[in-house]
Amino acid sequence: MKVLVVDDEKGLRRVLSIFFSELGLEVATAGSLKEGIKAIEEEIFHLCILDMRLPDGEGLELLKQIREKRLPTVVIVATAFGSIESAVKAMHLGAWDYLTKPLDMDNLELVVKRALEQASLRFENIELHRRLEEVQKRGEMVCASKAMQKVLEVAYRVAPTELSVLITGESGTGKELIAREIHRKSGRPGELVAINCASIPHELLEAELFGYRKGAFTGASGDRKGLIEEAKDGTLFLDEIGDMPLELQAKMLRFLETGRFKRLGETRERRVKTRIISATNQPIERHMEEGRFREDLYYRIKGIEIHLPPLRERREEIPLLVERFVDEFSRQYNKPKPMVTTEFLAALSRYRFPGNVRELRNIVERAVVLSPEGAPLSPEVLPEEVFKKAVVEADDPVLPLPPGGLDSLLESQERRLIIKALKEAKGVKKRAAELLGISFRSFRYRLKKLDIES
Ligand SMILES: Nc1ncnc2c1ncn2[C@@H]1O[C@H](COP(=O)(O)OP(=O)(O)OP(=O)(O)O)[C@@H](O)[C@H]1O
Ligand SMILES: [Mg+2]
């Protein structure tokens, strides 16, 4: 970490230099305001000790510049004994703390230690922010909600470690995307090799993973490396791990514990180092209860769990995702990029998205294709189910149970909705049925059942 000492007293600069070097910091010094300004233009400091009275101006000036440039530098001002107002002013301008001169070294050490903690927090946030921006810019991932930023933050923290990662979340929430991001940031020289345990027949899965020797089974016409070996010094991504057959789970566990395995049909053991990332959209706990998944394997693969929230719990990302996908597909289909109407977004913002981001992506693709060239995207190009299932669920933990039973509650709701629709449709039954998204026949049937006269 780097610290800048700005003070016109040469002796004090020297004392502070020694003090900070002993704390293991890199020190730069400046004897005037001008030198101080030059220093912050050339380098970014974690910490700055700033004397308020300098020969060519006020220390406050430097503080102002640090703030204007939005530098993350933590500033501690040093004021002459008794000039408390200037300290107050400095705090208003964003100084983090102040010290009075002559400096009390014990106090200095205390304040500096806390300031450095603050600095590392600020720098960590900046680093995180920079990475988030980088991801956004590369256009791979939209990550705008608090929840997703948390996810990415954890992903980046575990990326460079050896920890196994289990990514959970509903289908289409971006599990594979996160797995790739973790691998990309892991600094591993090897590749990410992905295998979907659900889409490969059980008998083949083993051979795919471990490889085989010529003649190990019918059809094994030559020696073949398995995916584990392909993922050497990289990442092995086990998608839909919940579907891995039990016999294979035992073998996998052994490999995870020892780093050793044999190709099918071979007796010689091989060793491979690889990072394991698994993903599942089913609750593995239930599989364990049912004896379909080994508990010991579960704990092996779940060094850390990253849960991706469903899209309906991060609706604030919908506009950005739409923007991203509109961009992508208008390019792909060679169309001018259409505007997106607020009605289009409003309709989407009420939808449940059982298929999450993947579904949204498909919806936007379809909309881009269906829209006439040059026309803005409007709700007409949305699929019907968006309106049918447009119920934002009542996330209400204290929803009271109906005292008269479910049927009577539903019936009274049905009655109210039907009457409301009839009113809105000015008594036109066909229109009222449309408003409710049901067929005219079904509407008539309900009128009769509930004995409503229009
Ligand atoms: N945050 C995001 N930003 C941009 N695109 C996203 C984002 N999340 C998901 N996608 C896109 O949505 C689609 C589905 O993502 P992905 O394949 O990672 O989901 P998944 O969770 O692995 O789904 P499944 O469980 O069905 O395998 C992909 O096309 C992916 O690029
Ligand atoms: Mg997937």
C-alpha cells in the first residue's frame, strides 16, 4: 500500500517516512501543495497524511482535488493544536480523520491502522466495480441487481482458490455463465470442460469422464482420454450433477478425494489436478433423502454454494437484459435496432418467467423477428403466456388462510373479477372474457355457475 505525506517540515516528513516504512508501506513525500498535487496526479495512494498549512496554500485545496478526481485515497489531516475549525472543514470535505500537531505517535499508529483498513475496503470495492464493469462491457453478463452483484462478488472471491463450487438455481438463471466466469477468473492455465450428466446415457457418461482403453467395451475402438484429463489444470464443469448415476458417484468421489483415477479397462492409475464446478437446478438434498445421491459426494462438491436467484426476484434487471438481447438479435437478424416501448417492458415486468433469463432471451428474439422493420417493440409481439401468467405472486409470508375454505374464497374472488370485467367491458360479454383471458364459452359457463346477471 502507498502513502503520501504532505508536510512542509522536513524533519516530520522523515519521521513519518520511517514510521510508515516500518509498517510495510511505500512512502512518497511532498513539501508543498504544488508537489502534493503533482503526486496525486501521477499515482494513486491508499493513504494521505495532509498538513493543513502549507507554504504555497492550504491543505484543503489538495483534499478538494482528491474529491473532485474521485480518488479512493483515505485522507488524514494534521492541524495545528487549537485550530479545530479547519479540521471540521476538512472532515466536511471528505477527510477521513484528523490529528493535532504535534503528533502523538501512539495515537497516530491507531488512526493509521484504521485508515488502512478503510483504504483496503475502498480499493476492494473499486476493484470489484472495475471487474463488474468489465463483465458488462464484454457483454457476456448483465449483472445489475444487488442480488446478482453479490453472486458475482462471491464468484470472484472463490475463483482463484481450489474450492469446489456448487451452483444452484432454477433453469435458465445463468448457472453456466457463472461457471465460465469463475473459470475465466481462476487464472488456471487449463480449459473449462463441460459435461451435462443428464443428457448423456449413463453407460457412456463413465467412459466420457474417465476415458478408456481400446477394447474396454464393445465400441471402444481405440484409446481415449476422458474429460477429466481434458480438464487438467483447468476446470471440470459437471452440469446437472443431480442426475449422475450412483455407481459413478462413488468413482467420482474417489477421484475428488485422491486426484487419482483409472481409464476404463486400464489398471494403471493416473493423476490429474482439476477444479470442480457443479451445477444443479434440482434440490440435491431431496435426492439424498431418497438415496439417489451420496451425501459424502455432496459435501465434496459443495465447497461453496452459489445460488442464482430466479429472474422474478430480480426484476430490476429486466430492462437491461432486454436492451442487451435486442442489441444481440437485431445484429443477428440484420435489422435496425428497434426502440423498446414502456408497455413492452411493463408487460414483461409482471410476468413470472418460469424459464428465467433464457426465456426472456427467447421472448426478445421472437419479438425482434416479429416486429416490422423500424417499428418499436410493443406488447403485440409478446407471446400469449406473458399475459396469461402475468401474476406477480403475493410474496406474502403472512397470507391468512381462508376461514370459509379455499373453494368459497376462490368463488368469491371469481365473482368479483367477473363483475369487474363486465363493468369494464360495459356489459359486452365477449370483451369481458377477453379481459379475463378466458374463452367466451368458459365465461358463459361461469356466469351461469355463479348465477350472475349482467
Ligand atoms: N445475467 C445474464 N446476462 C446475460 N445473459 C444471461 C444472463 N443470465 C443468463 N443469460 C443467458 O440466458 C441463457 C441461459 O443461461 P445458462 O445456460 O447459463 O443458464 P443455466 O442456469 O445453466 O440453465 P439450465 O439449468 O437450464 O442449464 C444463456 O443464453 C445465457 O447467455
Ligand atoms: Mg445450464
